Amino acid sequence: MITEPDTEQKSGRASYADGPRLLADIGATHARFTLETAPGVFRQTAVLRCDDYDGIVPLLNAYLGEQKGERITHAAFAMANPVSGDLVRMTNRDWQFSTDEVRRTMGWSTLVIVNDFTALAMALPGLQAGDVLQVGGGKAQPHAVAGVLGAGTGLGVSGVIPTADGFVTLGSEGGHVAFAPSDEREFAILQTAWREWPHVSNERILSGPGMELIYRALAERNGVQAPSRTAAEIVACALDDQDALCLEVLECFAGMLGGAAANLALTLGAFGGIFIGGGIVPRIAQWFAHSPFRARFEAKGRFTEYLAEIPTYVIMTPNPALRGVSTILSEHLRGRSGANTLMERVQHLQHELSPAEQRVASLVLEHPRKVLSEPIAEIARLADVSQPTVIRFCRSLGFQGLAEFKLKFAGSLTGSIPVRHSQVRMSDSTHDLSAKVIDNTVSAILKFRDGLDVHAIDRAIALLRNAGKVEFYAMGNARVVALDGQHKFFRFRIPTTAHGDAHLFQLAAELLKPNDVVIAISTAGQAPELLAAVDAARRAGASVIAITSSKSALAKKADVCLAVDHAEDSTTFLSMISRILQLLLIDIMAVGISLGAQAEQDGDIEARKLLISHLDV
């Protein structure tokens, strides 16, 4: 174990009430650990060699064994591999484990695991001038996207995107994109790599093992009998001994890394800068600053000037990924008083439950993800209780049933509602089908939110605020949505009518005037009567807002299309989720109109009548 200096504790930073948080950056070669005792204050930082341990739990026990008397409640790890779901498989090391099983074995309330370069990306916004070395020109733009890549045992790639309330990181595996040579020398390196692998990614070349491959390839190309060398030995021979072959290896490596960095900058539009981390470049930073890296970064033909404006930096501060994983853990725990509250509620109430309910509680604590994914019958079987006992357990915690418990528990456990679709089966109980219907609807709503065209909504609200009259045209299942819109918009003192009879659409449309607005609602957007009415409304000078599929004929005829592209086979099944999404658009427009009305009549009694439940007053 190699210990490193602790950060200086600054005054005014209170220690965490529930004890220090364990943070780790676990790579294929080394694992870095620290205890965060207060925000940004690291203690007992140490580096362990992964080769000395046969799994994640022995590695953790080795570090924690040196921290006498420290009780850990929350932990977060950055790991050099993709992270998706409970099972973690390391890419460059033969380790795999269950997140929940490790958390349970170690006795922790929280264990968050993220990709190492996701953590490094989250550290970027907090880096100061003294933490980095700028290579070349360019100036970072404020509140802009930034990219990060770094070579070590592998090649990590990620980015960070600023938002209104923080930052979003990219869970990228960009190190595995195909390597593309730019000249004959690099093509010779690729040919050497092809002898070993049919697919050669950037990671095969731009990494420690890749540097050794470059060394072998250039030795063969130059006709040189060169002894076998590790990446560390190649670097030492180049910088200390000025060995010609090793210097050529470093120059070639830096140039290819510059090309990969430029590709990342162009892909992300990274005007916040490109940051180089990893285990190799920071160790040779002073040489790297004058290497071919920056010249190759800007060598993009028509986009040379574009890239010249983007700065590139080497991250020099030690253990930056630990800063990022600290931020991620804090975000995960924010708003929960430093704890996974629902999990802790189960722990605290367990002794007050009946013996049978205690078995359900034990299953929840020991296998939380299994409880989330299994139907009530399987949960009852695993806990060795009856299905009514499972329901009683949920009600003891204050929930109406298993569906509500799962929904809240999912958010408490992972920090977000799981987005998934579950097919309802004929054998499902009422509890199971209820949970699946809720899960499917929540999944669709979250996908709908992520793809929402807010500019189209802005245009629709602007039309409605100035409307002399609003008419809803809808048939079949969509008539319910039209009636809901009529009820809401009439409350805003806007003359509003809903038509559900196809024979009346065109007659009504021909009576419209300029500044009137038609809201046409149709899942498929193909009904001839509806399309003819929209044409008539446009001829009369009215505006048309369509709530329909973005590819439909109705969408093409409308002034504004509010797209609902949820796929449902309405010819075979009763459309259900699309109706929910259509109703959501009505609600969004109603809130927008209400905000505008309140702004115009602030303090007026009439304005208060326009307030709706979403508004904070």
C-alpha cells in the first residue's frame, strides 16, 4: 500500500454527521482510496496494486483494515469499465461482482458505482488553473461542453455538459472506436495490430499496452533489433537516454492522441476545452507540452481554425477522479439528509414488524434489486410468506401497496426512476399488472420528457395567449383529451369549444377568424375529415396546433406540431399511453398560459383564478 498526502482541511467545512465517505478509483492496475470526512476534505489516501488481490472485497478489506474504528455508511467507486445495472464486469481485469452483494457484505447503506471517466468528467468543472497545464493556444468558453480522454492501461473518454442546475456527464466508451491512421507510419502500426486483433480500437494503440505495440511496430518498420520494453521503460529511455526509437514512439503516440482528441472536440463541440488525464500523459507533461500533440490536434483541414479556438489541458492534480466521484455521491445523497431514507426506514422499522413481515424486510435489505424486478408471487416465495403479507409490509411503511412501494423504492435506491417496459401477462396478479402499467407509463413519460421540443411548445403557448377563440378537433380516444383541454382553457376566460363529430369539423372551421386557434388531436394524424377541417381553418386565417405523430399528414399541415411519437398499435389495441402523453401536453400549455396571465395581471383578483396546482404561490 502506498499512502499519499491528505488534503488540508479548510475552516468552515463541517464533518459529515454520518461519518466519512469511502471513495475509490479502481483501475485495472491500481486502486486509489480515500476517506472524505467533509466536503472536499480527503484523509487516509492510499494506492493499492490490484494484482495483489483476487477480488473487490479482499481489496476493500485491505484498505479498510488500515482505517481502525472508521464506520462507513456511504461509498462510491469509479471503475475502469462500463457500468450498467447491478453486475459489474471489469474490462481489463478478470473481476466481476454484484453491487448489492458488495454493499450488503460490507454493511453499507449506499454504494454507487460509475465509470471512471464519468467521474473524471464530473471533476472538470471544479478544476482550477493550478490543477492543469495548458498545451497550445485557445481559450475556454464559459458554460460550454468539455471533453476528457486519458491513456493508461486502457483509453477512457467522456465529456461534461452544463445544464441549468448542474452538469451532466457522458457514460461513454469512446476509447473503443476504430483506430484510423493518418499516414504510412501509422498504417504500419495498424498492420502490426491487425496480426493480433480483427478490430483495432483507439484503446489498442493509445494506452500503455498500445505504446509497447507502437514500439514493436516501429522497430520492425525501421529494421531495428530492439529489446523488449514495457511502456514505463520506453518513456524512461526516451526522456532520460534520448533513445531514438523510444523518442519516435512517444512522438507518434502524442500525435495520434492529438488526432483522437480533435475527433472528440469536433464530436462534442467542446469549447470548454479538451482535458487529458490517465496514467501516462501527466507523468510526461513537460515533454508533452512541446510534443506533436497540439499540431496534430489542429490539423483538421477546413476545421483547423475551429479547433485552434479550443484549448487543451493536461490534468496535473492528483486523483482527480476521486473529486468527481465525491460530487456524484453527494448528488446521489442530496435531499436525503445524507442517507438512503427508504432503505433506512425499513431498517429502523424492522423490529416493529410481525415475524412474517420481518422476512420481507430482510429480503428488501439483502436483495433490493430483486424485489424491484420480481412480481409479488416471487417476492412472497423468496421471503417464505404469503402474498397478503407482502402487501401488509408495504402498508406498514405507509404505502398503499407493492406498486407504490416499488416506485418510491426505485427512486430511493438509484436516485432515479427506472425506465423500462414490462409486458403484462395473463397470469399476472392485480398487484403485478398495476405495477407494470405504472412502470410502463412512467417509462414512456420520461422518454417523452427527454425528447420534448420546447421551442414548439413556446410557439404554441404564444398562439394561445393571443387567441380570440380556441377550438379542439378530435375523434375517438382523443376526444377525452379535447374535453380536458376545453375544460382547462375555458377557465382562462378564452372562448373554447370541443368538437368530436367529424361531420361538424369543416363547418366549424369555416366560421373561424384570424387569431383563432385550432388544436387538432390525433394519434395517427391521417383522418381525412380532420385534415380537411385543418385546411379550412388555415384558409380562414386561423392557426393550427397539432398534437400528433411528427411524421403524420396532420403534422405537415399544422403551424405548430407537438409531437407524440409513442408507438402503439391502435388498430389492434386500445391506445392508452399516447392519451396520457397528449394530456400532458395540454397541461404544459395550460401552465404556460397561466404563467403569462399572472405576469400580466400580477396582484389582480382575476389572476388568482387562473392559478393551477403546478404553480408555486
